[in-house]
Amino acid sequence: MTDEFSSVWSYRLKWLYLLLLVATLMVPVFYNLYISFNKFGFGAYNYEFTLQWYSVVFQDQLLLSAFGWTMLLALCTVMTAVPLGLVAAKFFKTTRFKVWFVALLLLPLFVPADIVAASLLVFFKNLSFSLSWLADMTGLSWLGGWFDLGFMTALIGLIIYTIPYIFIVILITMGRYHPQQTEAARSCGATAWQAFRDVEFPQIRAGIFSAAAFTIILTFNEYTRTSMLKGGFDTFTSVLISQMLNTGMSEQSYAMGGIVSLVAILTIGGIIAFTMLRVQSLERTQRLKVNADMSG
Amino acid sequence: MIRTNKTQVGGGRTILASPTFFGRLFGDNGLQKYLFYLPAIFMVVFFLIPTLLTIVWSFFERTLFWMEPGFTFFSYINFFTSARFDNFLSSMFHSGISVIICFILGFPIAVFVRRHVPQVAQHRVILLFILPFMVSEIIRTFMLRPVLGRNGLVNTFLQKLGIISEPITSILFTPLGVIIGEVMSFLPFIVFAGFLAMEAVPKYIFEVCQDLGASRWRVFVDIIVPLAAPGIFAGGVFIFVNGLGVALIPNILGGPGAVNAGLIATQAISALDFPLAMAVSAIMMITLLGLLFVGHRLFNLTRILEPIA
């Protein structure tokens, strides 16, 4: 008996440790939110709840335009990187060169942001120089300007950043899909695209949507690659980091940090809540089915 | 055999089965075949080639605003014979400590979740660690300043409890601050990698060990760690390399001299010394690939991918 009693307590303690660790990792984020809602800002003795600093952010034209650029980048990354990641996951299932392919796709996870960004920056500059030289030589003016630092180069940097995550998330959901279903659909006369759209996609939809949500969050958070490759425009995080490092933090900066955190927390919270509800409803229908079978 | 243009399948949905123009273009032997090569081509062109070219560019000669083709070891000499190399070595040391702390704090969680949490709930518990990981690193790192600072959260809290009378000022802007920042940033990774790796340790092994009377420590050292080694190693390499490469953490939390490879590279770019930045990048890539190669020879890293392959 004593053994069982102690193991119950050690089980509870382990849970407590796990939750405490997550909470500790979140302390800076919650502290930021706490400060951002204080009328008197950071370090003040008094505390009064306000949304004033958030409204200041949304009245600032510079920040609104930075916000717009960030959203546009996030949308374009989702539109390009998610299909690429999906195609990559499908390719992985059939290719013979699995190890090399996985290494190529997952290596960007391991290479630190500043190193990737630096090498891409020099790569794009070289490419841009070579293309404009080629355009001058051949007179084909459309050749030049493709890889001048700007939206496109930032987008390429973000695709490389997000593709490993998308690839893994989609691959994990695909693990539960039986490829025989595609074969069955094909032998019934469906084209590859139809078999994918009508049979496979509905089953891996959850994975694709979570991958898209992750992509939006990752793009929203990203700083290093975007700020090196973006050229002229500003994103939300690049404004924030320049305030942190150069002009100093104002109440408004904490509110910006709060917005960045809330976007992530609400999206992830939404996904967790959605999957939990879905699992519950699946279990319920399963139970009803079993009951019906037994009574029938 | 006559093929009709439209075929009824399953629940009555009409699908096209004949080789129309659209079908030929996107059919099995059309563009579709090449579509699947697109991710690989993209990654080779925009990731593999640029990172490999860093080695070539690192031998170029520096000009006033850019660089020109040449073959000089100047950037490497500049790196290895200046304070940069000492900083690089000490950032390696700090990164190593971060890896050990992350392992001690994070890996037991992966073991606990795999062993004691019901199978259906395991992924949801791990999802908890996605939350801090998904909040921007900028916020998590920068906000450690007010948390750990002189009038910050930790000091106020400890003072109110009466544990300390004077605020502790030796955390921020010291190597300790950098290590705390790295652990706070990268801890979820060892949990994820460990969780994947623990797939290789079947649950019955714990029961067998218990029946045979093996101590917990013995089970951990002789059974769990060897079986989960590929995942632990991958997580460790990730933390180590990012500790060396993420410029933000020493930039915000480190004091003078807290400079890692990422910061050297970004500072070199700001100073328009592109060959030096490329040399640092090349050194980082070689370090990373060397570590992965050694790990692969020792533990066969492809084993981690078995659950998803």
C-alpha cells in the first residue's frame, strides 16, 4: 500500500514539475503581457489595467504599415511553403533517396538563423549583380532586378525557414493514412489529382491546416532572416527589435510584444482546443456506434 | 477497349478518366512527375548552393563595399588570430553547458510522458511545450532583461520573500545570463527530440527491468539512454549549434565579450566585411556537418525518423 501511495505522489510531483517547467518558460511572455496592460508601464509602483497602449499601436501609421507587410509576408509564405511542404512529404513517401532528401529538408532546422541569412544575403547580392550584368550585355532588361533585396528575397528566406516544420507536421499526419486507399481510388479510374483531392486530402486536412497555422506564427515571429533580406520595408518584429536595441523600450513596445505573443498563444490555444474537442466528439460517435451495434 | 469520357465512381461523383489536355498536362507522366522534384530543387538552389558557396566566398578578397574573386586566407587568419576565436571558443563552452542543462531538465519529461501518460494523450502533453516555443524568440529573450534585471521580477520576488536583502546583479550581462537565455529558448527542442527518440524504447522494457530488479539509475543509463541516443544527440546538436549561431541571445543578454559565431557574422556584415562573414558561416557549417557526421556514425541518426517514415 505504501508503495502505491508513494507512486501516486511521485506521479503528481512529476506532473507538477512538467507544468512548472512550461510555466517558467512562459514567464517572460506573461510578464510582457502584464506590463503591456499597465497604465503606468514597466517598473511602476502602481498598477492600473488599460488597453491604451494597444490602441496607440493601432493608431501609429508606421506600425500599421509594418503590420500589413508582416501579414502579407505570412500569407505569401503560407501560399507557397505549405504546398511545397506537402509535395515534399508525398515525394518522401515514394523516393528511394529518403535519407538524403530528409537531410536536405531538415538541415535548415539545424543551421542558425544568422548563418543562413548571411549566406543568402551574399548569394542574392551576387545573383542580382550577375543578372543585371547579363541584362546589360544581352539587352534583355527583364532579366535584371529579380533578386534585388526585397519582398521576394525575404519570402525565399522564410520558405526555407518554415519548410522543415511543414514537412514534419504533414508527414506525421500522413503516417495515419493508408496509401492503399489511393491505389483503390486509382484502380476505380480516378486520376492522381482526384485521388488526392477526394480521398487523401480530407484525411490529412488537419495536418495541413496546423502546418499553415504554424507557418503564420513562425513568419510573424521571424526577425533575423527577414531583416537581413527584406530590403526597404519594415516588418512588425524589425520595428520592435530596433526599439529594443536602439531607441529603447516604450510602453508601446511592450504592447507590440503583447500582440506578437497573443497571435501565437491564441492560434496554438485554438489548435489545442480544436483537436481536443475533435478527439472527444470522435470518441463519442465511436461509443454510440458500439452501443448501437451491441443493442442491435 | 473503349474508354468513356466520364466514369461513375463510388458515391456517384463524376470524375474524368480520359486523357484530356488538362489530364495530359498534369497526368502521371506530365508536369506532375516534375512537380514532385520542386521542393528538392528549391532547397538545392536556395539553401544547399548558398551554404556551400560560403566556402568559396570566404576566400575572396575584401573590397571597400563588397568583395572580388581571389584566393586569400586573410579572413581565416583574421578570425583565428584575433579575439574573435577566443570568443568563439568560450561561446562553444557556454553552449555545451546549455546542452547539459537542457538535457537534465528536459529529457526526463520525454521519458515521463512516454512511460506514464496514456498513449492517446501523449501528443497533447507534448503540445504544451510548443506554446513557449511558438512565442517569438525576440520576446522571450528580450523580456528576460526585465525578469532577471536589478529591479526585475526575480529580484523583487526574492526580496519580498526575504531570501535576499540586496538585488542580485550578477545574472544579466554575464555568461550566466547567456546560458539562461539559451536554456529558456531551446529547452523545448530536447523535449521534442527526446519524445521522438523514446519511440524506440518499448513500454514493456520498463516492466522487464522492474521485474529483474534493476535500479532506476541503471535502467536510465543502460537502457533508455543507449536506445534513445539518436534523438538525444540530434536535440543536443541543435541546441549546441544554435547556441553558437543565434546572435540575438548574447546581443541582448550577454555582457562585453559575450560574442558567438552568429554575432561575429552579423557584425562583419554591418562592417561590410563580407568575406569574414562567409568564413564564419563556413566554419559554422563545417562544425555542424562534422557533428552530424560523427553522430550518424555513432548512433545512426536515421533511426529517429523511423516513426514518421
